[in-house]
Amino acid sequence: MRINGIGNVNELYKPGKSTKTYDAKSVSGGKDSLAISDFAKDLQVAKQSVKSAPDIRQARVDDIKSQMEAGKYNVSASQVAEKLVNKYFE
């Protein structure tokens, strides 16, 4: 198989060949600025709220533990199946 024009591609990667130069004097001395949207601010507040919330609801865990130890914690197979199917199709 022969690839035509490979010489042109090699010319692009030769060192010392610069096609554009920029003069530092031509850059304006303006100030940079940054504007944050209201949506981004709201998102930041929500992210901080989620981060500060506990990962585990200890009261709920303790309640389920006590039910399991007492032998009163029963979950039907249909409830488990329904949750799995709903989670799969989300």
C-alpha cells in the first residue's frame, strides 16, 4: 500500500519552522474579568449543602438493626424486585 503526500506531512513537523509570530507590544494591557452566573452560584451552594450532609442516616440504620435483632424486619420479595426494576429503568 502506498500513501501519497507523506512528504507534506513530514514538513509540518520539522523543528524551527514557525509560521506565526506575535509581538508582545500588540497585546492590549486590559484587565481580565470573570463573571459567574446565578445558576453556577446556586449550584455551588447546593454542592456545599450536599457535602455537609451526612452520608449515613444513623437513626434509620439503628432502627433497622433493632428490628433485625428482634426478628421483626421483613421485606417481601416483590418489594425488592420492584425496587430493582425501577432502579434499572431509571
